[in-house]
Amino acid sequence: MSEEEEGSTTPSTKSGAFLRIHRQTVESSQKMSPAILLGSSLALAMGLFVWGGMAFDGKFDTEPLGVVTGLILGLLFGVYEIWKVIHFAEAAEEPDSSAADTDSETES
């Protein structure tokens, strides 16, 4: 092989390696995506409710009451959001049992 032919195969080899690394990165990020979603849902809910509690305390001069209430409400809302994500993920993974029952009835 000449040097020109070797030079032409090098970019395709590099791009193939790049595509393989990119595919591995995408697959690992898809696996991390639910964890990031869960953590950010909890943090955002708690942060917003605590901020609202601080604003309430500042306006009505009820110093700890608003922050504590906001913290509790934020925690409850964050746990609810996490429950929704987990519940819908489990529902998406389960096969549709009603479709299996319908198929078995039609075969009889």
C-alpha cells in the first residue's frame, strides 16, 4: 500500500473510534438520566418552597414559620415527584397484562 492509501484509511478509523466512544457516552448518560432527574426534582422542589417561605417570612414577619413550612412542603412535593418518576418507569417496564389476557382468550 502506498502512503496515500494509508492516509485515507486513518480518518475513517479515527471517526469509527470516535463514534464508538460517543455511543458508549450516550448509553451511560441514558442510564444516569433517571438519577439526575430524581435528584434535581427534589432539590428544585425544596429550593422553590424554601424560597417561597423566606419571601413569606419577609413580608409578614413570621421569621421561622415560612421557611420551616416551605422546607416541609418542598420535601413532600419532592418525594411525590420522585414517586411519580419511579412509578411511571416501573409501569413502562411491565408488559401489558391485559393484552396478554386478550390474546389467550382469542386463541381458545
